[in-house]
Amino acid sequence: MINKIKDSLYSILGIGVFILVIIGFGLLIIGGAKLFEIIYPFLENVSSFVWGIVWLLIFLSIIPRFRNFTGNGIIIGTFIGGALLWFECFYITYSLWGLIGIFVGVLFMGLGVFFTAILALLFSGQFGPAFLFISSLLLIYLLRLFGVWIISKYKPRKPKYSIEIEESLKKLAEENKN
């Protein structure tokens, strides 16, 4: 009898914890959307600054000595720009489709928020912003690949002493052959 009461109380506790997690998740989403409304002007300035730096780094990639630095900077910049785009997609999904759209987007490992925002814009007839988000995602991906390619083209200069060591090793190898 006591075990049945314990089991029923544990099941009620489990259901209560599940409901609290769902409520907490919903409040976190609503609070995040409200916070995004407040800090959006600042994030817009940060996004403009980051993309300006990324384009400057692309221009500086012409100089072979800077390629390691510029490639890494481009990759970091695209990650920051991608995170800012994710927040914007999160807000658009929340404002057009509400909590259901966010739940669907987050179920796909958080990356579905991009696609739910695009779908929400398309279904509401806003084709221009939907195309803008698609092109932004494509740009982020291609610039990240470009940054990796720039890093692969970087060839560090050999220090002077390493050249001297290589020459002395070659001389020793020739002496040992004789």
C-alpha cells in the first residue's frame, strides 16, 4: 500500500517537473523575444561593424603574410554574424508563428529556427525578407568556406636560423656518405 502511494506521488512529481520545464522554456522564449526587442538597435550596429570587418579582412587577404590572420578573422566574423542572424530569425519566428514555431525550430537542434523564420516569412507573403535571409545564410556559409581556403593558402616564412640548420644537416649528410 505504501509503495503504491510512493509510486503515485513519484509519477505526480514527474508530471509536475515536466510541466515546470515546459513553462520555464516558454517563459525563456518570451523573455528572450522581449529582450531582443530592447537590444535590437545595438545588435544591428554590432552586425554592421562585424560585416565591415569581415569585408576588410577579405580585402587584406591579398597580402600573403596576413592570410592566416585574415582567414581566422573571417571565420570568427561569420560565426558572430551567424549568431546575430539566428537571434533575428528567432524573433521573426516568434513574432509570426509564436511559441509553436520556436518549438519546431528548436527541435531541429536550434538550426531549424533559420528555416522556420524563412517559412514563416514565405507563408505571410513577405518574399523579399525571406530571400534576404536565404542569401544571408548562403553568404555566411560561403564566406566561412572562403576563410578556410585562405588559411589553407597561408605558408609561413621559415626563420633564418632554420635555413642554416637545414644547410648544416645537408652538409653532415653528405660528409657521412663519403
